[in-house]
Amino acid sequence: AQSVSQHNHHVILSEAASLELGCNYSYGGTVNLFWYVQYPGQHLQLLLKYFSGDPLVKGIKGFEAEFIKSKFSFNLRKPSVQWSDTAEYFCAVNEADYKLSFGAGTTVTVRA
Amino acid sequence: NAGVTQTPKFQVLKTGQSMTLQCAQDMNHNSMYWYRQDPGMGLRLIYYSASEGTTDKGEVPNGYNVSRLNKREFSLRLESAAPSQTSVYFCASSRTGSNQPQHFGDGTRLSIL
């Protein structure tokens, strides 16, 4: 099974600040990569995904992520956060099967 | 726009009691999944069903059973609940294919005393 590491457990920042959340995975072959977001009291929602093509992927709500194969990384970024971005963010990876492995999650708190 | 529907939303059990969590999806997805979410551990796959009629173990299957009743429904059963199974349980579904995103239900918060 994949090992997925999210480096930051809790990030606190002010509105308009830039956000970058790290994600590294262990498998060196072909992978599918996802970022999900869980707003307080809600279910997980897909932010963006990568499985081939341009390694810079754009998702919803102004988020983007860059796949760097040589670093086994898929970091999430947003240039300017809003209070409504307060949520828990999960990186997830699978190989050629259905078993999606999740990172432990990063809680992002945006202060108004 | 129901998507993935889970019932119940909350449940408290005593140790040793049994319980079935229900999940239904209306997106005509072939694949369905059960996860548990624990603080600091992300989501861990309990069981999944790649298609109707098949089920497979995930990362943490011990203490659970599943039934893929039909294409829409995938239930999770705790035969003899233990305090270690206190968690938030999420059901998800997806189209066939490992690159397909999964769609999640709202979760069931289960406490076992």
C-alpha cells in the first residue's frame, strides 16, 4: 500500500496570505493523485486530481497542485486564501487499483 | 442531487452490540467503498466493492463485514462492536477506473461505549 505524508498537521494564516501544503508519496510507478477538502461538518469533496499530462493541475476555488515525479510530490497551492478556505485538506494516492491511500490531513485555519 | 446517502448520521452502541451502516448512491457508479476516519490518521479503507457482486478487503477490515446488496447499495456491519471502532465512517462511490474521483457521503459518527 502507498504511504502518503502530509508535512503540516495544522496551518494558521491570515486572509490574503499564500498557502502551500506538502504531500509526498512512496510509490515510484504510475500513480493517480488527488486533493480532497473537508469543510467543517461536511463530507470530503474533490479539489483537483492528476493522472497524466500537464503536471500543473488547476482545481476548484483557485487551488492548483504541481506533480513533481522526481520528488514524489504533489503539493497544493493557493495564492490568496479566504476565510472560507478554513477546512481540512487531504492528499490521496492510488496506483493501478482502487485502493486510495490518504495522508493524515492538514487542518488549515484562516483568520479574518 | 442526493449523491451518496448514509444512514444513520449518529449512533451510540454498547460494547458487543451489532450494527449495520447503510449506504446508497444514485450516480450509477460501479465501485463503492467504506472508510473510517480517525484523528491524525486520515481515512483508512475498510472494504471496497469494485463492481456489483464483488467485495475486497482494504487496509483495516478486521471486525467488519460488508454486503453489496445491488449496484446502488453497500452496507457495513459491525457484528460485535468494540470501543476501538469508535470513529466516523464514510461511504464513497466512483466510476470504474483508478483515476476516477470518489464521491463521499456525509458520514456516520459512531460511538461505542
